[in-house]
Amino acid sequence: MLLLHGGGVAGWMWRPAARRLATSHRVIVPDLPGHGRSAGEPYRSSQHTVDAVAALLGSGAGPVAVVGFSLGGQLAVLLAAQHPGLVEQVVVVSAQARPMRFAGAALRLVGLTAPLARRRWFAQLQARALAVPPDLLADYLTTSVTTSRTDLVAAVGANLAFVPPPAWSRYPGRVLVLVGARERRLLQASARDLAAAAPHGELEVVPGCGHGVPLQAPGWFADRVAGWLA
């Protein structure tokens, strides 16, 4: 099982759920370029990242079930669409699949506020919005400090502009799309689009959750994913 994290966090976000998932699967948790342990490598593009992940899986780790959150969910869609032989099943969580209106203005705002992420009070507010639990707060603060403005803007820009590739409608594997009941309308609509476009797609709305489903309900999430994959 390959777990792909979202933008602005790192592989540590999967730690609560991964403990349970590791009892039934071999769990692979990379840090995406520009994030966490990969902070020294620039985030060039989502395509470049997918190519690197495909090379990893092609070297002997695959085929896998891919679970992706937010930006990682978009990468999971690209990976499955472009390399279906490497991806057996896909779980997409809280991923945007419709280009955001006024994305340029939103991206400029990210660039302007990026330096604030290095300030503890601002990072704590962001962590609260993502439902980062107290035991992972130190990891989030470290990631906020080490993720450069350039990498953050590149990752967010890729996120805001993402649309599923045409090949997604031909992906032969099973797909589960999860979205929080309290998620923004754009992402709820995106979840419906992603599930409807996949030949074997299923949509599930998670009660009581917003954007950070794997962090808000890690036990439920791990059990749901493991049960669905089985």
C-alpha cells in the first residue's frame, strides 16, 4: 500500500492510520518533493512526481493499492490513469478535481502568506484547520519551517489547476472516493466527478469530517480502507 500525503504536510500525517494498516499491508510512505525528508528536492510538477513514483514502483515495489490525500489524491489519480499496471486499487481522499475560480489570486495569497508559516502561531492555526492532532503538531511545525515558499506555491498551484486526465475514465481497477460531509462544496463536487468518471468508482461521504479525514478519524479511516481493499 502506497500512502501519498497532501501539500504542506508530509508522510507523518499517515502515522496514526498507518499503524493499523501495517497489520494487514506492507505500507510505503514517501515524502513528496519539497516536503519533509524530501525538502531538499524541488516540487517541479505533479507529472514529474508521478514519474518518480512510477519508477519506484516499477523497480519492484508494485503493483500496489494507492491511497492519496488532497494533492496526494490527485497524484494517485494520475498514477493510476497513466500506469494502471502498477496500481491495483485507488482510494482518493479530499481531492480537488475542478479548477478553482480565481486560482491566480488564491496562489498569490499563498505566496504572500508563505513566510508566516514559519511563525509558530500561524502554523498552529493552519494545523488546527487541518485537524492535526497534538502528538503530530511538532511534525507539522517542522514541515512548515522546512517547506520553501517556492515549493509550497508550486504544490498549491498544481493542486488548484488539476483536472483528471482522460485515461482516468478507462482505469480498470476499483476506486473509492472519500469526502467529508463538512468539506467545501468545490471538493464535494470534485469527489462526485472523480467517482462518476471511474468505471468502477464508489463515492462515500464521511459524517462529521471536513478536509482532513485521515487525521480527524484515523481509526475509522484505516479500518474502512483495509476493509474495502479486502
